[in-house]
Amino acid sequence: MYFQPILNFYRTNILHFPHDLCVPLIRLELKFWGISECDLAPCCHEILENFDILEKEKRELEKEFNFFKTTKTTHYEGGCESWKQRVWSFLSDPTSSRGAKAWTTFYLLLLFTSIWTVALDSIEGYRVERPVNTSLLKDKLQFSDHQMLYLQKGSHPFLIYADIVVTSLFTLELLVKICVTPDMRGFLKNVFTIIDLLWAVLHWCWFTMYMTIIDTVVNLGSVVPVFLLAFLGMMSLSLRVLRLSRIVCYSSGLQVMILTLKASGKEIGLLILLLLMGSMVFGPLIFYAEMSVSSPNIENIPVGFWWAVVTMTTVGYGDMYPTAVGGYVVGGVCVVLGMVFTGLPISVISANFTKYQAFARSIKSQERKGKTGETGMEVR
């Protein structure tokens, strides 16, 4: 079937294959006849090189997407190991069963509930008065109204109970995963596991201290314990928010976004560099252009840096703006160059996003075909 190109090669010393042929078939034909790929014509050799580049890129993409996949286990009939594997699949793989999918949905609801308990706790109407004397602390430190809110008023009992229930469920889930994981070392080295462990330890430490000694240290005016509680509280809140990153494991769209940002590190660095360079140029220019105004909005060059960055990114908060003619000219040039500076790297980032999105769709298509094939085999 493919002998004609081989025959032409021996007759003319030029080896061409039809470009609609699959590259592996071309290589099999060359191997059969003992012909080197170096004998291919440049146009055909370029097709092989492009194929190799695409295959290498595909393997790299598969490796990157595998980072978000959970460890797959093989179920055995009976025994403790089989039970552990089933529990692990239930907790870690939403596609393993309908129950696992329901658990994942419930888990995500718990994540959002944990964030909302903190959000509602910051509202004054959801906090209750407690008998504490903050005068000693006021004499030692200057607290803002928001800080005094947390010292003078405690959390609502409903929010406390809700936080206990949610945190207990998260902690129990983490402990069960530690007991049933098929790869303890890999599980403990996982980024999401590290975040969960740190959050669980810090949150329970903070919660215990907050419920037992907060009133005492406020009444005594002890500064160090108050700051320690504040630090633990901020760390616990930060890790609580970071735990939302676990959603990435269940959303292919977020996975594509994360991998796009990772692959576009150079472009993002270039974007930041261009913005910094632009701010260094337009910050002083807008300051000197506004010197003729009696009460300028841009009072100094550092404020001009801020104005330049906000203007080049076309955010335009409106807190700083030019009022002189020279300032209008500088502002117009700053906006135009800002669109150019930000547009060039963003186009490359967009191309990376398209590449990852296309690959994610191909993975889903292959998974659907695989499931259809398995179903067909079972029916037979």
C-alpha cells in the first residue's frame, strides 16, 4: 500500500510520503525497509519533527494534569484492605460512585459554610456582649473600633456550635484519610493535606485558647496572649480560605486556570516588569505635570507611581486624577501605553489557556469513550 514512495525513493533518491498518512505508519514503513528518517525530504521530515514535538507536549500536559488526580486503588474481594480502599475511593474520588459524588458535594457545602461562619462572626449584630473590662488594654494599646468589637463582644452561640460541627467533620475526614490512604508518604507530601493538617492544628489551638482564657487575659490586660490569639486567629482564617483550593481537584476549569498561570510565569513576570517600568516613567511625569495646580490630587511621586499603575491597568479607582492640561496629556499617553503593555503578555497567556483547555476536553472525551467501552464489554 505504501510501496510507491519507497519505489520512487530508489528511482529518484527522493523520499516523499503523502502528508495525510499517520506518522507512526510512516515510521513502521521506514523500519520495514531499513531506511533512515534522515533520507526523508525536508517537507516530510518536518512533519515527523512536529509530531514528536506534539507528543512530547502531550506527555508533559498529562503529567501536569495528573498532579490533581487522586491515587486510584484496585478493589480486592473481602478483607480489611478492601474496606480501606473502598473508603479511600469514597472520600477522594468523586467519580468512583454516586455516594462519593454526593459526599464531594456535601464536603464543598461544608467548606463554604466554614467561610460563612467567619463572615457572619464579623458582623456586630451577630456578636453578643460579654462581661469583660477592656480599660487596662486600652491604656496599654490603641485599638481600632473593629478590634474592640472582637474584645468586647463574643461570638454568637449558634456560630460557635456550627463551627465546632464543621471543624469536627473536617478533622474526622482527615483522620480517616490518614488511616486508609494507600500511599502514606505521597498523601502527607500533598499540598492540600499539608494545608488541612496545619489548619486543623492551628484552629483547634486557637479555639481552645479563645474559649478558655480570652475573658481572663482581657480583664488582666495581658498584651502578649491577646496578640497570640489574634495571630493564631489570622493564621487559621488564612488556612481556612486556602482550603477552598481543594475545589481545584474537582473542577477541570480551575485546573486549566492554575496550569495556565504556572506555564505563563515568564509572561506574568514580563507584565509586572512592564507595569513597574511604566510607573517609574509616568509617576514623576504626572507629578511635575500637576505642579501648576494649587491643590493637586497627586501630592508626591510615590502617589504618582500608584496612579500610573492603576491607570495603565485601566482600573481607574478615581481616588487620584489629573486636573491640569499637562496631566491630561500624560494620562492619555499612560492609558494607551498601558493597554499595549498589558495586551502583549496577556495574548500569550490566552494562548496557553486555549492549549490547556483543549487538552482538558480531550481527556474528558477519552474518559467518556473509556466508560462507554467498559459498559459495552459488560453488556457482551
